[in-house]
Amino acid sequence: MAQPNVVVVLADDLGWGDLSCYGAERINTPNLDSLAQCGVRFTDSHASSAVCTPSRYSLMTGSYPWRSPLKSGVLGGLDPAIIGAEEATLAKDFQEAGYATGAFGKWHMGLDWTALDGSKRDAFATNFTAQMQGHGRDINYEVPFTGGPTDLGFEHYFGIAGSLDMPPYCFLDHDRAVGLPLEEKTDLVTSQRPGLQSPGWRDDAVDTTVVAKAAEWITQQRQVGQPFFAYVATAAPHRPCVPPEFIQGSSNAGVRGDGVVLVDWMVGQLLEALGEDRENTIFIFTSDNGAPTMFPEDGDVEVHRPNGPWRGQKADAWEAGHRVPLIVAGPGLKAGEVCTDLVSLMDVRATLADLLSGPEAGVEAEKPQFTRMADGVSFARALAADSSSMADSRILGHQAFDGTLVLRSGPGKAIFGTGSGGFSEPVGAPDDTGRGAGQFYNLDTDPTETTNLWAEKNNKALDMIETFERSTGFIRGTR
């Protein structure tokens, strides 16, 4: 049996309730629904952070986001790389195991650009802070960047530096800009920040171009016969919501809903490119964080609830900020199952290590042994056709936009802060000492987080954070 291929699709700001297989009634997502029918759909899956950059860092490294130089917030498209050259990554695992590796779409984990004066910013310098509003007019785009995908285990990369509302507005190919972004972008859409674009740049062509490049690369690897790992990160449905004309009006949830349909279409394009090799491909679909509900493009969030029943929105410590859809399908895995185990996107790296190595993978001794490390815990047992769910004994961490720490242990959820820590009011303030004001919820009896039990559960919260410190090395009050 040939080594399985792996495709990981990461949507941008797609909420738990955005897919029809998760209950959406105004958005039809047939390709993802079909994937769920062929695999396992998780209902208690979480990003490690409620915003983009730290969540992606955890998916790629298998580590908690507070281990990176970025302690809160997100990067801009011109900020430096937050994954060090020496760090182990998902892509390096596959590369070392003999896989072809390709990344496509939104990167948003920083790139080391060279300024016109020859200098570079360093995310690992003391007191690093992100510059989300950077315009990039001081960057020398003729010089290749470093610290990007091709320095972290991907042999091929095509995509964009950050979100579609961040300069530079240009495609990146391997380690350089395609079509130098030297002209001012004058047609800024809604939330887009001022900056430079490449000639002929079109916001609505980003995702269609990216998925075409990914599908072409997959086809090439199939022809060669080499096992491959493809990481595809969509720009949609993150704002600005600019679906191409053939997608416009395809949902009953406005332009953002159309963006979700675009993501589903992209999944369909990738499945089509896989062809017969789909039967020997592990396909993972998820999102980097929950959906926002505060912007005009978000539409009527009472008619279509992008985060389902959960409280809050993107960036928040509450469930809607970090509870995300997760679908996993592949050879030898359960089909048509719903899993309620508590899992994290940080666990994907360890899970793939288990699925792709060792006798339990169903492949003989030539199977590569993948690197294991970091904070993630394998949920391969929840996927295997002949296995049961995992034991529910872990303490799992997440964080909000402002760095507020969230810990889960079974149904118990401790938030070490007084508010959302994100976009929703009250925002409050973080306090990871465990001795100030905080929040504690029992998600079994109070899934929408309406009754704060902190006064009676403060000791439980302290026990959780002390255990978390011992097991991870987290140090309170250092962020």
C-alpha cells in the first residue's frame, strides 16, 4: 500500500455554524458535507487562539502560541517571521519522511522582508510588537524574503503574506513577490489597509488563483507518483468579502455567506484534482478561529448564526472565538461519525505522526517515522475505524486576542480574565494569576456560558492553571 497523501485546508474566519453539516440552513456546502459523510466530524474542536496568526503557528508547529514571540494580537502582512528556522514544523516532518511538500494561500505567520535601507525586523528581538497597520512602502520587494514557507519545510509556495485586508497586495511565489507591488492600492474595499499592490491586482481572484495553483501542483505530484503534503489556506470568508462573480448570490447569508460557498467550491476543486488518489489521501478541513459578527459584511447574524449556538465571536475567550469545525477523512478511518472528544488544531501534527507511522497505520516497515514533539496530543484513536474515543483527562489551553488564557478540563472552562479578551463587550482585562476576578463555566450544564461560577470554582481554576504550568512550563504573569 502506498503512503497516504495528506491535504490540510485551513479556512479563514469560518465559524462553527457556517457549514450545512454543522447546522447552517442558509449556506449550502455540499463538498464539505460529503467529506463529513466519508470521515469524522468533530464538535468540540478548538483553535489554540481566537485569532489568525497564533492559531496558525500552533497548527504548523504543534505548540502553544505563547511559545512564539507574539504574545497577543496578530501580525500584519509585513511583520517578521515568528517561527524560528530551528523549530520543528508539520512541513519538515513530511519533508524528512520523503514527501513532496507544498503550501498555498494565506501565510500570516510573518516573513522576513528587507527594507530599502537593507535592514530587517526581528520577531525574536526584545519587546517585539506587531505592526498591523504597516504600509510596506519602505520594503525592497526585489529582494527575496526569508523565514517563510520554503525555509520551514515547504518545497513549493504560492500565496499571499497575510489577510486580504493587509498589504502587500500581491502574490508570493516561493520566496519573492510576483509582479512587484510598487503602485498604491486606490480601490480599498471596506476594511483594507492602505498600501502597495502589484499591477492588475484583483482581490476577487485570490482564492480562485490559489486553488488552481494547488490543484495543478497536486496533479503534478500524482503524475510523478511521490506522496505529497498540501497545505491550502483560503482567504475567504475573512473580510473584505469579495467573492468572484460566479459565486455571488450563491448563499442566503450575504457576501460573507457567499465566501463560505467559495471555500466549499475550493474543497471541491481539490477533491477533483485528487481523482482516484482521494481514496489514499487523508483530508483535513478546519478553520483558524471563529467568525466575526460585528462588521457590516457579516450580515444578519441572528438569521444566519455563523458560530452556531456559542457565545461571542472571533477573538473572544468565549466558545465562538475558538470552537471551530474540524472534519477528517482518509483511508482506514471512521466514516460518517461524529466525535465529541475535546481536541485542538495544535493536535494535528501529533495526530498525523500517529496515522502515518507505526504498525497501527496499516503499512509495512517502510513506513516513515514522523517526528513527535511539542504540546499537541494525538487524536488518531478517535479516527481509527477499530478504536474508541480518547480518555477525557487533558487540560487544554486557548487564548483570546489580548492573550487572555483559557483552560478546559472536561466540561470545566476557566477564563483568566474579566471579559471576552477580544471583540465582544465587555472586553475586560487578562489576569492569569488566578487570584483576581475571572470566569468559570460548566459547559455540560451551561454551554452558552451564561452563569459565571468563578466565586465557587476559583480553587478549581487555580488547580487547573497550576497543573497546566507544571505540564507545559507556562509562567503566569509573563505575557
